[in-house]
Amino acid sequence: MLNDEAATLGGEDIVCGEAMHGDATHCDADATRCGFIAIVGRPNVGKSTLMNHLIGQKISITSRKPQTTRHQIKGVLTEGNNQYIFVDTPGFQNRYVNKLNNLLNQAVVDSLSHVDVVLYVVEAGIFNAGDEAVIPLLPTNGNVVLVVNKQDKVKDRHELSKYISHVQAKLSFKQVVQLSAKHHTGIDAMLQLIKSYLPESPFLYAEDQLTDRDSKFLVAEIIREKLFRHLGQELPYNVAVIIDEYSTKDPALTRISASIVVDKANQKGIVIGNNGAKLKTISTEARLDIERMIDSKVFLQVWVKVKSGFAQTEKFLQQFKS
């Protein structure tokens, strides 16, 4: 796994490959380029969906619940001589104040310290206090690209242009990109833009590697996604998913046992549902996603356990610290 100190690749004003800026300097066309790209913004602007479409596979989980993404996750895309390392971050927000949310916000701040490009994602037509709170975190002299996501939701082109001008006035952005991550429009154009900012460097990951996270982590995240999608506001943020067993001894069947840990007894009932119906739905959907991810049949067992106060323990919070 790559540590943060290895991420200091940028800083030069030299751009390799296709020149997109007037001061670009010619570089060796055969040289490899590799860089880190942070994806930041308030909750629910589509950061995780964007990363999944950039990578071409589901790496980050998504739901309408703010701060569904809790860990900094790197997604790796290698195309030709270029390796893009995207860093998905939790949505920055000040609405809830507790230890966990403070740590998630700090993770966003820390992610901006060692990257070559920052993609500041906003939702077309909407710019609220949550978006405004992210602006002071953005590097004033860095390669910050304004990414206007969900552009298809604003049908009036004049209104969209006015909206973009309004946001552009907040910071001196290097470029502006309009796209719809969900519909995979504008993705290729943005990759071409980002390529011009990648520094000359050897690849830091194997060419076929898609993320810095292992299968057990991704399985736990998929289960957590299904919990948030089906339970929404009924379930608190501090629910945890622990993988108790992940066995590949049988090449035809991967056996997985997982525990959903909640803080209170009544939350256990919410997860299980009437006659176990909710837990069955969550488990089935998770199993199907896991099978697609690992390309193998899966036997999945999911249990629900109550452990009062676990979310306030140092052991639980430690995983979110940079």
C-alpha cells in the first residue's frame, strides 16, 4: 500500500504530451507519466460515482446518505504511458460535529497536500453553503479544475453558463469541465485535460491494478453501501462492517462471513427487518455485487451484532486517521 509521503510528484510547470497550456514544454513522448488527482466537494455531488466511471469499475460505494465514503480510497487507471491515481475523499461538511465527522473532514484537508491535480466537484445549478465551505480548502496556486457534474439536469444552456460564471468567481480555476458521471459523458475529455498535468514519473502501481484496497475492504464497503441504500436515515453513521472470514480455498466458490456492528439493540432490529426480510435483501444485493467484482460465485453469511459505544473507541476511530 502506498503511503502519503510517496505522493509528492507534482510542482513543475512542465507538461508532457499534448500541450493544453501556452507555457507547456516539450517532453519525451515515450516517457511515462504518473500523478495523484484528488476528488473533493461537499457530500452528494457525485464524487464516488465519478471515480467509479473514471476507473471503469466500482471502487467507491455510493448512496444518498452524506459522507457514505468514509475512507480515502485510491483508484488507479493506466492508459498507455499514463497512470492516473484518483483519490476519492469523504464529502466535506460542517452540519454534524463529532469525532468521526471531524476525522473525515481532516481526511479531505490532508488529501490536498500531496496531489498534482484537484478536481473540485459541484452539482450543476446548485451552489450552497456546503460547496462554499470547501473553497477555502482548495490550493490557490495548485492545478484546481472545476468539475460541473450532473450537467444534464440543467436544460437551459444560458442558465448553466451563468451558474458556471458564478462558481468561477470563487477561485482561479485552471480549467472548467462539464460532465455527467452517471451517464459517462465528458469523462474522456476530462482525462485528456488531466493528462497535461501529470508529471513525468515511473508508474507507482502495476498496470492491471485498480485500487490500493484489498478485496476484504471492498466487500465490507459493498455491504455498508447496501445498508445505507436500504435504511437511509434509520441507520446512524457509526455502523461498521467486519469481515470475519474470506476464504478462497474452493476456486469455484468464495466463502465470506461478515458482521454488521451496531451501537444499540433497536438498531439491530432495524437492520434485520420483519422476519429477516431487510437483512436478506441487503445480503442478496451485496452478494451479487461482490460476485461481479471478483468474478466468482460467492457464499455470503451476514450477522448483526450489538456492541454499545464501539464507535467512540480509539480502535474504531483510528482507521479514519491520516
